[in-house]
Amino acid sequence: METKELFKEIKRLSVEQRMRLIEKTLKSIRKSNFEKSMSIAAEKLGSDYKTDQELIVFTELDYENFYETR
């Protein structure tokens, strides 16, 4: 569907439906942007986590039982 056709279809929606469409679109864009940012950060830090023992010291506890205190 081309942009012009898409806008025609959107204009046919009620105001409430258009607002919902905008909200969902913005949420989708934010999620995509967040995931992209996290992926870039993970790539940049990947080598640090492989070589810097201070960053991975707590991974030794990953398989320990955890008990919550109250």
C-alpha cells in the first residue's frame, strides 16, 4: 500500500481509532529504537565482559539458590 492510500484509509477511521493507531505506532517506534540501542551497547561491551573479571565476578552466583529475606 502506498503512502497516499494509507492516509486515505486513516482518514476514514474515527478520531478514537486514529489516536489508538498513533499511540501504537509511537510505542512500536520507541520499542524498536530501544532494542536497537541495547543491541549496539551490548556489541560495544561484549569484549569487556569476556576479558574484565570485575564485570563477571557475580556470574559465579548464577546457579546458587536464592532465598528472599523478609
